[in-house]
Amino acid sequence: MKIFSGSANKPLAEKVAESLNISLSPVEIFVFPDGERRVRLEEDVVNEDVVIIQSTTPPVDQNYMELFFLIDGAKRSGAKNITVVMPYLGYQRQDHVFRSGEAVSFQVIVKILESIGVSRVIACDLHTIKIPEFFTIPFTHLSALQLFAEKIQEVFRDSLSRDPVNRSFPTSARSSEASFNELRAVGSPPAIATPDSDTILVTPDMGGIRRIKILSEMLDEMPYVMIEKNRDLATGKVEVTAVHGPSTGSGFKGKKAIIVDDMISSGRTIVNAANILKEKGVEETLVFATHPIFSDEAPELLQNAPVEKVYVTDTVLIPEKKQFAKLTVLTISSMVADHVTS
């Protein structure tokens, strides 16, 4: 097996290679004055299983073009199989027509990937479970929820109700329905020990209901709530309209809250959720999100928000200028390493 990395997130690729006890194979990426890229694999890949790791994060188009060239280089050089690992999958939110005349951008991306010789795709915490249905090649959907559950357990160790139970949590799937449904089925295995009953899980929008229910089951049926919001399509302003869920009846005063989301872009959704929870009496809030996209203003907003810690994963490389005191980065490298060899 040979592992190559694009330039979007080389540190993650290095960690994956280290987990597999192999060296990251070298790549030459030359950028011409006009911005065009020349890509060359610097190791022989004839009859090899090749893994290419590239998060298609901003600059999205640039990272996708670089990925396409890496794939083409491996295919032309005789690679036996090409597995593409896109920890963050760009364009996935453009998966259908919103207005007449629009392109389905994600479908275009899929067609390109399949036409240039990709054997398999691996991605993490998709925005919707229907994304794998676009592919005709094998697709593995990883989830950071197990990582989050273990970190929550660690953070609240002093208030655990019983000793933790080791469990195997499946994170891969071939079809869209299986991707998250498999996470919650498998014969209801033992739950990880949960923090005390004064802790609640929170999804900051209704789209995260499935995710929060799965994490609740992993944490021994930890109570959860869902924040309902409306977005003004003209101004983009978001207004929280209601909070729903099993724990709303017992109130929020004095509780600890754990906000869970798939990504943080502008940070405003998280900040709005944290503010409404504080208004309702929550005394401490933590944030867990898989993809730290982080617009330019997001770090400052999150640092000044009424939250104690923001936990994200390394699916996206965070530049130094976007790091902040409340931020902690968890690595998905071991999970990726387990699946590229399966």
C-alpha cells in the first residue's frame, strides 16, 4: 500500500501513515505563475493499492483539481486500486436543485471522481445520509461520534455513574440508509458510561436530530434537546424559535449542555444556540463539531461565546491564525487507518 497526500491536510495524512507503520509517499506539486498545478507521484505504484488523502476544504476548487490530478497520476502509473479519503467532502451541500437553472454541483463532482478511476471513497460525517446514493462505487461513511462519546466520558470522568464499558461501534457503510442506521443498530450494544443526569445533549438545528439521537444512545440514553431556528432568506439572519426534546420538561437551570454539530462554518449557529441555552439557565456549555471550516470571523465569535470548550476534529487543517484558546482538536487518524485497510 502507498499513501499520498494532497496539500490540503498533510498533517492528517502523516498521522494515518504513522498509524499504519508506513511512510507517506512523496508528491511533487508545482504551482505555475498563472495558478495552474503540475502534480507528480514520486514513487512507483504499479500494481499497488494507492490511498490518496485530500480534504476538499476551502479553497475547494483548487483542492478538488489537485485531487483529480493525483488520482489521474496514480491511474496512469498503473495503480491497482485507488482509495480516495476526503475527510471533509466539498460541495456535498449542493446535492439537488434549489432554484430553476441551477447545476447539481455535487453530482458533477461524483461523475468526475468515478470517470477518472477511483475505486472507493471514504468521507467523514456527511451533511446528509443520502450522499452515498450518488456513488456507484463503494463508499465508506465514517463518524466522529465514537470519538466524541469517548471525549465526553473523559471530560466528565469525575461524575460518571459507573465504570466505562468498551464497545465496538461500526462506522462504515455502503448505502445512505446504512451509514447512520448501522451506527445505532447492531443489537443495542452496551453504552459508554454517561455523565450525571444534569448534562444534556443539544443539536443546534433540526437537521441534526439523527446525530444527536445516536450519541444519546451511545451515552446511555443521555437526554437531549433540539433547537428550532428560522433563517430569513433575504437577510440571512437566523432566529431561534423554539427548543424541543425529552429533557425540556425538567428545565435547564443549573444543567451542563453539550452542543453537537457536523461542522462549524461562520460559528453563528453555535453562538446562537449557546446564547439561548444561557438564557434558559444552563451553567456550562461545551461544543463538539466534526469539521472546523471556520470563516474568518468564526474563531473570535466562538472564543467570546458563552461556551467553555470547542472540540473539533482534524478533518480540516486549522491554520495558526484561526486557532483560539478554547479550541481542542481531536484526531480521526486511527479511524481512517482502520478503514483504508479494511
